[in-house]
Amino acid sequence: MPKKINKAPAFQFYASDFLSDLNVQIMTMAQRGIYITLLAMEWIEGSLPADTQTLKVLCGHHPSFEEDWNAIKHCFYEENGRIYNSRLESERSNMISYRERMSNNGKKGAKARWNGKAIAEPSNKEVEVRSKSRSNAKVKLYSEEFENEFWSLYPRRDNKKRAKDKYISLRKAGTKKEVILEGLKSYIKQWKNAGTESEFIPMASTWLNQERYDDELISNTKVIKNLVVSKEFHYMCIECKSEKTTKEELSINDRLCECGDGIYETKNTVLAQLSADARKENKISCSEQKASTPEAEPESFEKDEFEQAFSSMVKSMGAR
């Protein structure tokens, strides 16, 4: 049976997370349209049927639906004959938890106000007003935290509003300020040690949305400094063309080739020299060939000269 859920008219859609998702990046535009349509239908209905033909109907009988569905179906999982998207269901759970938390807090606040002796439950309007007042106070506190403690540290300065909204959302959901700030300080240390430029650092909103403050990073920079980079040196003898590969650069004394006639030089240097010698040799050969070929007699020029002289002689004798 599909899940029965109190329906909400909308769900959080994080554009940055969506467009940076590798699964989405390799989709065609048609596949993205099918994906978003199915996400919207799942949000409304609580789940989707596992039957491909029914899904095709939901997508307006798209002509190449079967092929496109094969490309995106890994974004969903099946449970009890229905299919779900894990990220969407996570957002749904967060929203339900938030609603329940706000409702319970409202009830506790009402009871505390009347010291447990109220002759009647406070009206929904009264609860809503008090809840909104407390919420506004928290938003103000979280906004100040964001400005003075988080944003002042974060090395990238764009999309501030989205980052602020997400920070406040996390704090409302119960994430501790210390967890976020300690996670950020660890990342700042890593970015600094790696020499990461600000343009390659994720936006603050993306960093918060992905909950990167919970990541476990290597804090001991000595481990990184002690890493050994493997390198190879390639040599070639210009006389016998034999090659040698070593892990360390050869000294002058070690460069004598076994053939006894040459020394080992870097392979690129030898190949460049051989290429230059081949071009030079080819140029000399062409010059010698050109010099050994006798120049052709100008037969056509001498024939024209004879015909002109003969014509002049005939005219001088009066012949026609």
C-alpha cells in the first residue's frame, strides 16, 4: 500500500543541488522533464506505481518513454510494489518532523502559560501567535550568529541570502552552532593547506545543504607532507638507441652507455636531436638531386626564334 501522508502543497527544491548532481548532468532535457514530473507526482501521491506503462501515462505518453525511463530509473527505489526517490522522501520526513516539533512546542507553551490549570485549551490562534513570536526571536538570534560567526569566516562571498536561509533552517532543526562552526574551521584549514582558490570552494549554501560540517577530514597535515610522489626518468643513447628508465636522475658518471660509444641523455632530448638530423639529411639529399639534374634545353624558345627570322626573310624578298 502507498504511504498515506498529510499532503503539503510544495517541497524544497534546491536548484544548486539539482544541477550539480551527476545523475542530472548526464540526463537529456527530455529525461530531466520526466524526472521532475515524476518527483512532483510522488510528492502529491506519496509514492509512484512501479508499472512502466502507468508511469508513461503519467508522463503524457512520451514517445520514447521506455528508453528515457531506463536512463533515470536508478534515481528511484522500489518498496512494496511502489517506487520512491530517497532525497524527496528525506525532505518529506524533515517537513513532517518540523511540523510535529512545532505543534508539540505550541502545546507545551500553552500549558506552561496556564501552569497546567487551564480550564480550556488555548485557541489555535493564540498558539500560533505565541509560536510565531518565539520563532521570530530565534530567527533574529540565528541571523546574528550567521552574520557574526559563520559568514565572517566563510571564504566565498556569493549567494549570501540562500546560505543565510539554510543556516537558519539547520539551527531551527536542532543542528548545534558549534558543530557547524567547527566543521567550517576544519574545512578552512584544509583549503588553506591545499592552496584552494576561492572559485573552487563550494558556495556556502551548497556547503550547508550537503551538511559538509559532518565530514571527517584529515587534520594531521604531517601525513600529507610525508606523502612520496613517484617519478620516473627516461633516458636514451643517441648512438645505439637503447633506452633506460630509472626512479632517480642519473649522475654524470652513470650516463655512459653499455655500447661504449655514447652516453644516456633524456629521451625527449635524443628524439628531438634525431628528428633535427633527419630533416637536415633530407634537405641535403634534395639539394644534391636538384644539382645533378641537367637543365632542359629551351627547344620551344629556339623554334619560335627561327620562325620569326624565316618570316622576315620571305617578306624582304617580296614573296607572299
